[in-house]
Amino acid sequence: MKIISMILEIINIAVILYGIYYLLTGIFVFIKKKTNDNYIEKLNKFAIIIPARNEELVIGNLLDSLNKQNYNKNMYDIYVVPNNCTDNTEAVSKNKKANIIVPEIPIHSKGEALKYTFKYIQTNCNIYDAYIIFDADNVVHPNFINEMNKTLCKGYKIAQGYRDSKNPSDTWISSCYSLHYLIQNTFVNKARMNMKEFCYINGTGFMISNELLKNMPYNTYTITEDIEFTMQNLIAGNKIAFVENAITYDEQTIKFEESIKQRKRWSIGTMQCLERYIINLLKAKSIKGLDGLIFCISPVIQVISILTCSIPILLNTLIYEDINIESIIMSLITTYLISILVSVLAIKLSKKDVKLYIKGIFTLPIFILTWIPINIYAIFKRDTSWEPIKHTRTISIENII
């Protein structure tokens, strides 16, 4: 018993330190960063890349929002990359005046589609200063490209925009997802931008300069290409900017079953990144490497934290037949209230309407709790298949902003 108690205590200390780390880094959201206004602004040329698989219902709204950008229309081109499509994605895209790139090789993931497209464009029409990547279900704020252009002029080679939601109040699931991204925007990316400019790419609405891709070709192998590309840049010591005014509105999953499928992919991909880059992250010997490592071990930490809580309860029940119910209840209530506080704070700091997120504010702890079996699965299984999520929420940019 003493050995078990000692092991649990050590693990518990590690979990506490993990929590303290995120608390300390999150505080930087309140520290105002000096803006760099000493830069020469010019019009850079952008290639907009949209990998798409059976997205005929939603891609038209994205293309409409891109065609309405407050940026010189001669300084950006739109490329849709239909892959494994069985619908009219390509026809809808052509009708909206997008260029079409159909991969001539089998594509099994978004990472493979991006790798093929970057190489294709650089080989056939190497005229762009930077690339911006969107998912087909997005719609984009009219100032998005303009804000990314300013960021590129400031010297950043890679940048993540602000990921917002099209449907924060549809269901409790979409509301929890929306809160998840508000919290990530606020306490992860904005906080880290204020620290040392090592933000996280989160799937869509991000920019990569052509110069960076020439020096560091896009090569990802896991099913979470965004996390992997972030880790590669953290290891290389590259700055990653967070551009708060470059806003993408993303469709959030509304069904629990699809949420499980999507989060399973995220957790498995995170574990793949941990296995692939743990040595290089440790060798980095920098705050960027440490932060990347801590991010990648998050699924393990979450599982361990539950075990450190449940094992003592189980032992006390089986051996001593003694359990402090009041202490457990108080701990659960405290955790629940902290979750509500963090959610409301993220909403207020993001200058959003609390009413839109009511469903998520009170159910986010349940949403996080359902992540535990997903993370247990991800630790022991390596299902690397990529399953698409169906998108059906059609909404124009005019109905959001």
C-alpha cells in the first residue's frame, strides 16, 4: 500500500504541475503585447487552398466569402482540391470561378492533399508569396486576407487566424466545440503570442509563406497534420503568429456520435505526434519544445489524472470500506464551477454574447469527461484511418458578421 500511495502521490504532483503550467501561461492573455508598427506594407500574392471531399452543400458559401475579400482581386487565386469526391463539389467550385487541382495520386488525408497541392503549385506556377488554407465548410471575414498580408509584411512566415464558429447555439455539442475554440484562441494562442510567439495551428484559417515551404517542405505523416506541422515548427524554432483579426467561421459538429469520431482522430493524432517528435522536442531545450511536449502528452495526463482520483477511492472502498463522499462531491462541484468560470471568462474576453453559448457553458465538463475513454483508446490503439465529417450548415458571411 505504501508503494502504491507513493507512486500515486508522485503522479498527482506531475498532474498538478501540468495544471499550474497552463494556468501560468494562460495569465499572459492579460499582458498586452507591444504591436509592431514599424513595417513596410506591400501587397503580397496569395494562393488560397481548399482541400474538399464531398462538400457541395457548403463550399459555395466559402467561395462567395473569399470572392468578397477587402483585398486586391488580382493578388489572390483560389484553388479547390477535390479528392475522393462522389458529389458535385468540383462543379460548384468551377461555377464560383475557383481553380481546380485534381490530385493524380491516391489521397488518404488532408495532409496528403496539402502536400500534393503545395508541390503542384510550386512546380507549375511558382508566383505566390504565401498560401492560406481553409476547410470547405468555412466562411471567411472580409478582412481575412488583408490581416494576413499585414502579418506577412511584419516578417512572420507562418500564422494562425482566429477560429470562430458558424453554429455555436445549434446543439450542446456544437456549443461545447465553440467554447473549446474560444478557450484555445484566448488562453492558448493569444497568451502564447504575448509570450514568445509560438502559437498553434488548429486546422483551418492559417498561412504559410512560400519562403518557409521552400526551406522546410510540407511533410506530415500523422492524421492530425495541423498539430504535426506545429510541432515541426516549434522544433525548428520558428515563430508562429496568432492573428486575432483574421477570422474564420467554422462549422461545428452537432451530433455526439460524430464528435466521438472526430475527437478520436485528434487524440490518436496527438499520440502519433508524441511518439514521432518526443525526442526532438526534448532536444529543442527551449520553451517552445517544452510547450509542444506538454501539449502532446495531454491525452496521457488526462487519463492519469482520472486514475489518481479513482484508484484511492477504489482502494479505500475495497480494503478499508471507508470513503469520504463529502470530499468527492465537493471536488466535483469545484471542478464544475471552475469550468463555468473559465468558459464565461473566455466568452467575455472574446467579446461574445454569453447567450449564444449557454448550452456549452453548463455541459462543457460533461463534454470533457467523455474525452477520457477516447484518450484511453488513443493511448492503446492506432487506428490511422481518416473519416470525413459531413457538413450541411449553409450560411453566408453576411448572416454572421
